[in-house]
Amino acid sequence: MNGNSIDDARMDAFFDWPPEPECIGCRHYRGIHRGGLIRRGRVCHYLLDTGHARNCPFGSGCIHR
């Protein structure tokens, strides 16, 4: 493992945090995908989906659903 690529990372190095209850059900809150594999963590994909920043806090303060 030389750390030059994501393929060199250990499987347990990927994000594994509890889901944000306020974000469950939001169309932008999805699992982390890579090569067809679903990683354990979930993140807000608003930036990827829309092309611009969310401009509100993550979780209960978010106005984008």
C-alpha cells in the first residue's frame, strides 16, 4: 500500500458513520458509490446533483430536499 490511489486503501478505511436522521428521505442524501459498490457511509450529493453549493447547514438546518 503506497497511498497513491483509492484502490490502495484498506476496506475498513472508508467512511462508516451513523446516518443523519434529518437527512433520511432527502433525494440528495445517498450512499457513497465507486465502481458499482455501495460504501457504508452516506453523504449529501447536492453539489454533484445541482452543480452548486448547498449554502445551508447539513442536517436539520438544510432547506434543500
